[in-house]
Amino acid sequence: MTDVTAAGPTGAGKGSLLNQDDRTGKRNRAEGRFKMYGLIAVCIGIGMLVLLLISILSNGLSSFQQTTLRIQVDLPEDKLDKSGVRDPSVMSKVTTFGYAPLLRDGLVATLAANGIETELSDKDVAELISDESVAQLRNRVLANPDVIGTTIEVNALASGRIDGYYKDRVTMASAERDSNISPEQLQLADRLKEAGLLGTSFNWLFFTAPDASDTRPEAAGLGVAILGSLYMMLIVLVLALPIGVAASIYLEEFAPQNRWTDLIEVNISNLAAVPSIVFGILGLAIFINFAGLPQSAPIVGGLVLTLMTLPTIIIATRAALKAVPPSIRDAALGLGASKMQSVFHHVLPLAMPGILTGTIIGLAQALGETAPLLLIGMVAFVREYPDSPLDGGFFDPATALPVQIFNWTQRSDPAFVERASGAIIVLLLFLLVMNLTAIFLRRKFERRW
């Protein structure tokens, strides 16, 4: 007998809904506690996510800012182009050692021109400038030889310690114990900032520059890593999408139900749960040791990530095909359509939102993978940009965003930790865009019946 039927004719008995008995009260209190536990779990999850984001943003947002020095630099012809032919191939014989004194003398002259006095030696003054600025000046001159014999304004990168000083990573107290910087150099930097010769601006090089050596954290960028990740995602998209969708359509719509198809389905589910590092070992054995493909190349990384992404796409595509009502198939067959026509003209278009969603989620998962790429050598230090895909860029050395983050976290300079946190923000933005794209496509093409 239920609570409703237990009530008397007047509805006011002991079992009435108006008078809650002990059993009902106990059940309602248990339900209230369960709701409270669920709410607490949600709050804890959101709180941990907020703490994680705060930690990443507090450490990484400063990587999108860079300190630079505005210097007037003389480019004498007798030191940079003695032949006077203005031929870059001839001028390239002058190495960065020939350009370093020009930046040093330019900074000393700039101090004098602005009335900034210092007791530091010229060598100590030059340490305010990043070594990467010398290479940038050389590249600028080789790209435009006509500037030789003139005085140009150079926005030179400040050294890592000076940059860290304006990001609260370096202090006067820490400078007293640091062999790479001194409090006097920091004080000189403050005077340069007061004179308008030193400032902080948005760091576009963080997105376009390649990786830098351990002594030049201020010049490290994500250019090669972003390009390498893009190449790998192209390979995964071109290979995994058609193969995964074709396999799903066959298994769901055409394959007979027997022990072989059951075995295939079980293995696909098992592959989806295999740790990613196992795919790295497989790629190392097959694509590098057996096939002889180059290490640290996007083609190998793309093939490995394709193998890892295929189970995810197959499972998502089969789920999307199953969600299409059988009446759609029956109606198409009843009107005279063949089995293939009913699948490709009716079932597949209706399942397309789920297929696209599963594909993008699989690509997002592949974009954040690190372990398999480490095993195929993509952790190598790469400074050169890969060529375009038409010129064989898929076979050139490259790295990837998650591997670059791992690489920077292994370096001792705190500036690389800042760069790693900034790279995490970039990676999270890419993943956010991909997931928002999946939601948009699902909403746009979704059909209700």
C-alpha cells in the first residue's frame, strides 16, 4: 500500500500526504543529503578548476609581454660590407660577433645622448641587451643591405633578467646573489625606463619565434611548435576522418553480426582505452625503425596520432549512426532506395552532427598528447621552420605544443616556466576553440524528429 492509498477518505489519516510519516521523512532527508553531496562535489570540481586556471594565468600571462630597449645604432660600412657590393651572400661572412659591438656602442651612445650617467663598464651596460637582439640586427641588415652606412632605431630585446625584473620575477635582493645581473644594472634599467628608452609591449614573437637556447629565454617562442602541431592535425584529419567514418558505416550498416565483427568491436573498444605511450612505442617500431621515416617529423607524429584517434572517431560515429531512428532506413527502403542509397542519402546526413563532434573531440585529444611524441623524437631542439606541405614540410624536423611545454618545464631558468605557462594558455585556447566549434556544428546541423 502506497502513501496515497493509505490515506483515509478525508485524506487526513496517519498515511496522508498532509502528514508525513517517519519513513517518508527519512527518505526525503536522504534525498536532501544526496543533493547536498552532489552540490558539494560540483563546487569542489569548479573550485579546483578555478585554482588551476588562476595558477596558469598568474604564471603565464606575463609571457605575452616583452621588455625592449630603444637604441640608435650606427651601421658603418667598413665593418659590415668592406667590399661595398651590398651582396647579402658576401655580407653574411660578418657573424654576430661583428654586430655585438655595434649594439653595445649604440646603447652607450644612447645613454650619453639622454644624459644618463652610470659607473658600469660598457660590457656591463651591454648585458642589458639580449644576445638574440644581435642575431635579429644581423638578419635585418642582411634583409635590407641599403641601411648600411646609416643610423637606425632598433627595438632590442632586453635580457631575461631585465625582463624578469619588470615581471616581478627578479628583485634587487635576488640580483645581489645572481651572477647574471647586478642591482646597479637594474637601477640603470629604471633610469632607461624613466627616459622612455625601455618599455614593455605585447610579445608577438612569442607566437612566431622558434625556440631559443637555455641562455635566451626572453627570445623563446612557439612558432615551430604551432606549425608542427598544425601539420600533424592536417595529417590526422585527412587520414583518420575518412578511414574512421568508412569503418563505422561498414560495421554499423553492412557488416554481418558474427563472431568476427564482435571481435573487431571489442578490439576497437580496447584500443580506445590503451595508454597513449603504447602508440608511441608502436610508431617508433613501425614508422621509424621499420619504415625508415625521419625522427621528429610531423609525418610520423601525424601517423601515430591517427592510430590513436581512430578508435575515438569510430566509436563516436557508430553512436551517431545508431541514434538515427530505424524508421528513416525503413522509409527509404520502402520507397525503392538501395541499402547504400538509404545510408548515404538519409542516415549519414542525419548522423553528421555527431560525426563532426566526435572528430573534433578526437582531434582535440590528439592535439594535447605528449607521451607518444616524446618516443618518436619530437622533443628535439628545433630552430628551423619546416617547409610548406607542398615542399615536403611534413618530413622536416619540428616539434609540437605539448612537447614544447614539456621541454620548457625541464629547463632551470624561471623564465622558461613563465613561457611554459604561456604555452599552456595558448594550447587551452586552441582546445576551447575546437570544442566550441564542435558545439556550433552540432547545433547547426542537428535535426530533431
